[in-house]
Amino acid sequence: MEQPRTALAERIAEQRAGVGDPRALVGEMRRSVLLVPSVDGRLWSAHSGGVRWVCAFTDETALARFALHHGPGDRPMDYAALLGARIVDEIVPGLGEPAGLAVDIADEDGSMFFPPVTGIVPDGAAVDTDAAEEEGRGRGR
């Protein structure tokens, strides 16, 4: 029997179908508890397109699909259960580089990326604000 989708997975499906409300999607992401794989106590992330993406999953089934290809073999994959708001408000800015949240990346038709832009991450971590541009200039080019 298939597990019912989480509210966030439902909002992602609506958005991907072109009928979702982007603000409702971001709100649901912030309210949702997400499962973030960890290795040696560090949260799993990947670089793509100049952005570090924290990888998170809406439920254990989605995490298991990811673990089949990226897990530690015959051992269970460790993970942290974190509120989406904590990931984008605290963890992402703490990475010290452009970073966003990638949800359910093992599901080709169910994944969603929350990029490091205003309205998703704090202004100081967003790549589309004057504050981010000023910070970038302050690092010395």
C-alpha cells in the first residue's frame, strides 16, 4: 500500500502541474518537517550551478529512494528531521556561500528547488538583493 503524500509533496505536485500558488508552496515548505540525510554528522548537500543545495525529503519513502543510490550500502542512512524554516533561515545562511534547498531530488517528477532568493532565504543570504551584493564586494575581489 502506497503511503499518502505529505502536504508539501501535494503543493509541489500542484506547482509542477501549473496550478499551484508559489506563496502557498513556500509557506508549506517552511511549516514542514523535512528529512535531511547526514554523513559523519554533516547534512547532505550537493553543488550545482554555483549553488550548494541542502538535500531534504518529504518522508521516509522519498528518503529511501535517494538512499538506494547514495546511501552507505547495507547500513541505514542517518538523517535529521528539521523544520523547513530552520533549514532556510538558519542552516542555509550559515553555509557562507549561495545555498538553497532541494526537496525530493530522487523523484524526477516530484522534486522542487527553493533557490537562495528573496522570499525564500533571509535577505543577507539571498543572491538577488543589494545586501548580498554588498557582502560580495566586501570580501575583496
